Amino acid sequence: MTERPWRVLSRRTIHQSEWVSLHQDDVQLPDGSIIPQHHVVDYPRPAVGVVPMRADGAILLVEHYRFIVDRTHWEVPAGRVDAGESDAEAAKRELYEECGATAQRLTLLGQYHPANGSSNQTFYAYIGHDVAVVAPISDTNEIMSIRWFTPSEIWQMIARNEIRDGLTLTAFLWADAYLRGMVTGSAHD
């Protein structure tokens, strides 16, 4: 893309931290009009989520309390990519920290921006193959418990609107499409 139809005329940083920054941008649209003080949420590091699958097809989810929405959810193991770490390394680390599990191999399903109208946040979605729980959960501040589910049970939870985490929904749907041969991924050791 050679031309950017929206032009950032100015930026004011309202808040900045190692986790997230908030900016106000004055943006000019293609018709010349200006949006003043458009809020932009800036995430300096991407995040990863892993759909951990056992050889028999069962999927391991973590029970996580999210104080922001005051709910407990079943989610895929996920977290931020640390400085100097690749997304594949972060996926392995999060799987081990949150589940005490390892995968024989990982497949990158893809990356996406969950709210690209207001944020630059990037999520990487992986599927972990032949996952085995080999140690206790080490991230006990975040994870309440872990449990294996069949894909059918997860579909039922989705139908009942019990899974509401966007990364979990996207990663699971992407993994399901991958397993059905509808999309390809790229292997990681």
C-alpha cells in the first residue's frame, strides 16, 4: 500500500506504561474532514494463545477469573510475549506456566488484531499437538484449574455463550478449521 487514506496529523500520549499506552490522535480522513482526539490503545508487545490438544483430540482449557468483567471463564492458555522472546517461545512458556503442559509440536494458525478500530494489539494463535500435562500449574495467581474438554463440549459451551474470551473463541475456531483441513498453518518445534 503506497498511500494511507487516513493521515495522523498529531498525537498526544495520555498514558504510557510497559503494558499499554493511550494516545489521542487528530486524524484526517480522505474527504479532508478531521476526527479530533481519536483514542488509540497501543500495546507494545503481542500476545499468544494456544489450543492444547491431546493425541485423542481432547482440548485443555484453563479456568481463569477475570476481575475486569468479574467472571470466571474457561480459556486457552495465553499471555504476553516477553521482551526478546519469539511468539512460538511465548506459546510454549504460557502452556507450561498455566497448565504444566508441553506439546510435541506447535502449529501457528495465524495472527490477528482483535480491535483494529481502536487498538494495535496483535494476537498469535497456535495449536499444540500431542499435549501432555507433566508438572503442576506454576502460574497459580492467574489459573484456578485446568480441565480436558472434547471439541463437542467446547462447541456446546460456545452455543450457550459460556466462552466469551475473544482470543479463546478465535483460536478454537481457527484450530477447528485447521483440523478439518480448511486452513493451513506453519509448524514450529
